Amino acid sequence: MTKQTDTSAVPEPAPRVLVVEDDPLVRRSLADWLGVVGLAVEQVESGAAALARLGGDMPDVVLSDVRMPGMSGIELLAEIQRRDPGLPV
């Protein structure tokens, strides 16, 4: 008797992480590491870019630097929580 494999099952998509970091080297390193562990990663360089990105499909989690020029990570956190209180930051 041959065991059949169910090929109709669709794998769940990888959790999506938005990395917000102004230092390109740190941003790339974080994105690379998170990608290696199987997460889908999108990168932006500022709080303003993160908010523009969050206008559409929301990620599962936001990983942000705290000290950034313009909008700080704390200000970004407050705005994200205002828009989507359930989104982990």
C-alpha cells in the first residue's frame, strides 16, 4: 500500500516583519538575519516611510530603531498604536 501525500494543503505564509532603521548597515543586517529564520522582511529607513508603508497591508510586527532623525521610534510607536492598537511593535 502506498501512502498518498495531500498536495492540496497550502502552506501558511511567513510572518511579515517591517524593519525601521536609519542606519543602512544595521537595517540590512537585521533584515538578513530575520530572513534566514524564515520571516518575510520589508525594510524602510525612517518613521515617515514606515507610516507610508503601513497605509496598505499591515505587517505582523514592526521592529524599529528608537533614535532616528525626524520621527523617533517612540513617536512612531505612538502613531502605530493609534492606527492599529493590536500591532506588535
